Amino acid sequence: MSSGVPTLIALLHGPDQPGLVARVAGWIFERGGNILHADQHRDMEAGVFFQRVEWVPCFAPASGALPEAPSGGRTVIEAASEFTTFAATLGMSARVLSSAQRARVALFVSKADHCFHDLVLRGKAGDFPGEIVAVVGNHRDLAEAAAGYGLPFHHVPVSAETKVAAEARQLDLLRELRVELVVLARYMQVLSADFIGRFGAPVINIHHSFLPAFAGGRPYHQAHSRGVKLIGATAHYATRDLDEGPIIHQDVVRVTHRHGVDDLVRKGRDLERQVLAQALRWHLEGRVLAYGNKTVVFD
């Protein structure tokens, strides 16, 4: 996303047809907008067209582009709504984001701290166009670290007997804080289908395995017992089906017979940091378009 002047980013998908690129570009041009980036993809088997387009809209005739347009101008919300309506006339579904609006993010954590520290430090360095507004933990292990970063920590213990009540408390907290994205930074609890459905916003998880291989618990131990030559990490959207949501990003590192489980865990942690951070950045920059159980990532 560009800095300074607010931009709009649209993610579109729908049945492919001739002239879609020209019509989208023409619509933006006719309204005084200036396209900064555009990329598209066609699923040849499904016949589905995907596009990401980022542009500077014309909010007001003379006074420049501001989130709150002056009298006679158009606001970001109005411009986004107009584009969504236009996309519908093409048979396309569209999601429109604004660089003027920073997404509110909550980190869910347990005891492992490597992804937590990495995301917080990257956030403080300005790597993400979003704001971490809360840390939610089912253990207190990271409470002091969160306080050191100036982040509010909310302890919500979870057990088999208290899971329903704990998730209800978490949902109330997320609504109160107006959270738009949850990141599971090695949160060692499975979110229920009810939680996913009631939250109604994206949840990104980092799985310490190259999915779909070695799903579930202790994947590095599984990998070591199989004598694999590659281990990986996978960032994906959490869905009602455990470890089966649309994959955003994956990476691997080579290992040999000389590496023990501890070596795999150490190498895996490095991968997890990098993969989760990249997935979060792509999501916040409006580069991920999920459809069905797949994603198109405009990187």
C-alpha cells in the first residue's frame, strides 16, 4: 500500500469473461482515479477470474484525497461502496480495503513465545499495516512480556470443562475491542466451529508442519520418525475443519539423518516466524483472496 494519500485495494473474483480488465480500469479512470498496481489470474479449470487492483480514488475536486472528504467530495466508504456495486454488475464479488484504515489485530498465545515476539517487534517496526490491540493467552506465561511491549494481556484459561464459557468470554472481548483479525501465534488450543462461526472474521493459524503432511500434534516428532529430508511450516486460515483451512503461505528447510528432534524444532521455529509474518503481511495488505478451500496470493 502507498503512504500519504489513501488508496483503495479491491479483490475481485467471478466468472471469467472478455473485457473485465478493461472495464475495471475504465471505471476507475472515468472517476478520476489513478491505478497504482493491478494483477490478475485465471483459474483455467474452473473458469474463474481473480484480480487485485490498487488505486488512488478522486475524493474531492480540488482539495486532495483525505479519508474524510470535504463538502462535495466522496469518502473512502462511499468510494468503496460504489466499486462493490459496480463489480456486482460484472457478476464479480469484491472486497474493498482502504490504506487509511488499519486493521485491529488480536494475538492468541499459550506458552511458546517465538512467534509472539517476532510479530510484536515487526509491528512496532512498522512492517504491518495493522495494529495489535490485545494479547489473549490461555496461560499467563507471556503476560509480563506483553506488558513490557505496552500491550494489554487478557488471561482466559481453557480446559475441557470450561471451553464453552472461555470461548464466550474471548468473543465478548474481541467484540469489545472491535478486533478484525485473530492471529494464533502458536496458541495451543483448537478453536471450536462455534467460535469460528460466531467471530465472523478471519483467523490465521501457524501450523508447525508442511500441511497436509503431519497434521495434528507433535509434527516434528512425526517427521523425525519418518526420516524426512524436508520440514516445513504452514500459515492458513482457521476453519471449522482442523488444519484444513485455505493455505496462505508455506516454506521448507532441508534436514538430514544427523538432525535430532531438537534440531528440527529449532529449525522449525525459524520457519514459523517467517511464514506467519509473511502471511500476516499479505493479509493486511489485501493480497490474499480466499475462495473455496484455496487462495490466490498476489505477492
